[in-house]
Amino acid sequence: MAALTPDVKAFIVQALACFDTPSQVAEAVQKEYGVTVSRQQVETHDPTKTSGKGLAKRWVALFEDTRKRFREDAAAIPIANRSYRLRVLDRMAVRAEGMKNIALAAQLIEQAAKETGGIYTNKQQVDHTSSDGSMSPKGKSLDDFYSGDVPA
């Protein structure tokens, strides 16, 4: 196991707190710091894992703070923004069409339509009008309800 500097440890803890896998973190440490670490060594810096139960309190605090900020600040991640996703889909569709890949372009256009139509949101639209455009139930008028002639 390689001895890690506090900077590398902080990098590992923060990356794990942002839900990166140990393999992704090990690769990122190699690229960023030129230090080779194993997935198992990376995993010892994750307090949610069994191998990370002995992690120092300062690293646990850093992990928890980073994870909390990460969960609360999804807006800072570009792909979480619908406008960003639409711009990316637009670039991809233009490129696919330029490559004469019509099937892919059609799929991307459909994806954009779903994105703008709100299919990927938790919002539900409820139509409270009847088929004739009025707000009353079919075959009954409001006078029926007020006169008490309609059985309950």
C-alpha cells in the first residue's frame, strides 16, 4: 500500500463521497497525482464500507460534508439541467444527421421531444374537464345537482 499525502487522501474521500467507484477514483488519482493506488486501498477511505470503519474522524467529517453538499447541489451538475441536456442532444442530432445516420438522429430528436414534454419529471398533469369542455359530469347538468334529483 502506497503512503498517501493528505491532499491525495482528501481527493479520494471527496470522490467517494460523490459516488465515484473505487476503480474510477484509483484511475483519477493516477492521472491527477501520478500515484498508483489499488481499489482496495481507495475503499478504505469510504466510511460507508466495512473496510473504511477505521477511517480518521476528520476524513469521515469531510466525507459526510462533501456527500451532503453533493446531494443538495445537483443544479451544479450540468447534466441535471434540462437546458444543458437539450443543447447536448441538439449537437448530437446535428452531428448524426451530418454523418447520414438518420436512425440515430431520429432517436435523438425523439429523446429531445420527451425531454421537453416533461416525460422525465415527477410532475403529473391532470385534466379536470369533461370531454365536452365543461366541468360537469357526463349526461348531468349542474341544475340536476342543485335540485337534488340525482341519486347519490
